[in-house]
Amino acid sequence: EEQLGPAACAALLEHIKAEADLEPPFVLLVVSRGYQSRRLSICLQKHLPKTVAYVACPPAEFEAACREEALLFFEPIFDEARRLQEIGAGAVPGSLEALDSIRPGWQQAPSAAFPSQ
């Protein structure tokens, strides 16, 4: 996947205009998997016009969603962490160390198989 940049945001606005006959100003509610919501928020807030208010809608039960997503999306979570680093988004204190303890070297290479538990 490519990063969500200005061209993708412009295409999103064009799609909204074509499908919903809606132009800014409006509120854009985005429902996404919890592990993707931080990067989406950063990119959309950076590239959408100020006349589009962005509201992230992560899962209602954060702890339950994290437990579910960790099992279902183990590999994409590491990929998403790499993407956050690529756009210069700082990590929550302790999060990089936690990822390193689960999978040493995850920052350099694509994710491998699910670890044994």
C-alpha cells in the first residue's frame, strides 16, 4: 500500500463529491481497525483541507479490539508500526521496546510467521 498523501486525499474528496454530492465543509468519520487509526489520523489531518473535519472512530471497546486484532492482524500490526516510523510519527513511550521484545529486528524486515505462544 502506498502512503495516504495529497493525491489520495484529493481522490477521496472527488469520490465523496461524485457519490454523495457533498463538498467541504463537512465532517469525515472514518471507521478503521485500531492498529491503523493513528497513521490514518496523521495523514488525513495533514492532507485534508481545513474545511474537512476528521473524526476517527476506533472500535468502541479498545481493550477487546486490541486482543482481537493482535491475533487476527499480527503481521499487519508490525507493518503498520514500520509505516508510522516512515512518516515520522513518534511512538508511545515503551511501545518500540514492547515490539522489539515480541519480534527482535521487526523494523528492518517484513514480518515473519506468527510467534509461538
